[in-house]
Amino acid sequence: MGSIYYNGSSSKARHGLYGQQDKTVQGGGVPPVYRAAWSWRKWKLLAAPTTPIETCLAPFAKPPAVILGSWAVLVAVGIAAALGTQLWIVDSLKLDPGRVLIASIISILAGGIGAKLWFIVLHLHEKRREGWCLQGMVAGIVVAFPALLEMLHLPIASVIDASTPGIMIGLAIGRLGCFFTGCCAGRPTRSRWGVWSSDRCVGMRRIPTQLMESGLAFLIGVTVFTAIHFENTFHGALFVAALSAYTLIRQGLLRLRLERRKSRLGGPFTAIVAAVVLAGMLVLLIAGWS
């Protein structure tokens, strides 16, 4: 597996990385924890002095390969990029950008609530509260946005299609925040395509699942943007097709993550439903162009 970096509390250091009691070194005592340096530029471990280091309490430990605050910054940038792209397209379609912006901001807040609640429910037994779930974000927006558009007397299908490129570009930027924060980490790998990254505990070469999902969202966003450039009437089918394609391919990427799926049937079932919906939307889109 190569070299690793560990930074945790003193008690954890005494019991090793995986909770196993370390064997005492010759002469008594416990083996020291040595420092490992790393480079963002080269994405690999560097040589460092083998001198003992001090540990600290877990809440104050700095995980390896993590840029603190990067998730919040990149999510904010992603939201700004999504709104900017959306309003640009909406304005080109002669819709009311002011009312669309109001509906979008409220929907984003609803999506944030959904993301937090989804994470809490998903990790109910572990009693975790610190994370957010993309599925909850999408669910909150999908429920709130059409309802708000109806209340504001805006054409739901046209606005949703016009918002799709921005949503995907925003997801692409936000997933970069996951990579630099160490959440949603991929499995360890010895492949040359692996990237030295972290799961907030151990730094090693991993499958860059966050970057792969970011690239997927960006590719779908550019594809949808190109489609809208040539044709602006899709009656909502463009949004459904893009979301289905993202969901379908994402199910495969989830299998590459370090975190195990909690359900064996949930992933395949979701993939089948997404594939059926995507096929139906593609038929409608092709029929509409012909």
C-alpha cells in the first residue's frame, strides 16, 4: 500500500491505525509514530525525517491531504456559477430572471435542508450529524423548485430545462470541494491513474471518485447547454434526461468508493429505473427533433 500518514489522539496512536494493540518495542514502551510529508504539486509522499511527532486530541487533528474550508468555498462558487449560468440562459429565452432567481434561491435552501436530513437519516444508527448528502439536495430542489415556479406563474418545463446546465456545472464545482475535503473518498489503488488523496484519516493513492463525478456532471452540463443553444423547447425532457444520465452513471461510481453501500439492491434498482427513464426521454427528444 505504500507509506501512510496518521494524525490522531495519543490513545489512538498507542493502539495503532486500525484499533489493534501495537506490540511493544524491544526494551519496553510503545513504538513512535513517524511523520510523513506530502506534496500537492506531485501528489505523492515525500521523504521526511523519521523523528517522533506529537499527537493531539482527535477534534483538533489536521487530516492529511485536506484543505480546510475548501468544501464550503467551492460549494458557494458552484452555487454562484449555477445561478449565473441559469440566469444567462433564462434571459436569452425572454423569461423573467428576477422571479426565477427568487425561486432558485428558496429551492437551494430547501435542498440544503434535504441534504442534511438525508445524511442524518442515512447515518441514524451511527448518530452522525456532520455531513450532507447529494441525494437529499437534489430531492429538496426537485420538490421545491417546480412548486415555486407554479406559484410565481412561470413556465415550469422551460425554466427547468434552462436551469439544467447550471445545476450540472454547479455539481461539478461542488464535487471538487469533496475531493479537497476528503469526503466521498475512493478505494485505495495501485493503478497509475490513482491520485494521492485522503479519507480524512489516511493519505494514500486512491481512485479519484470525486473528480470522476465532477467530470461526469461537467460533461452532461456542457452537452445540455449545447442542446439548448440549438433548440430551446424540450418541455422538461432535457432536465429529466440529464438527471437520469447522471444518476445512472453515478451508481457505477459509487461502487468505487471506500464507503460500503448499505443496501445491495438499492444501487441496481436505482440504475435500472434511471436507465428506463433515460431511454424514454431520449426517445422523446429524438422524436421532437425529427
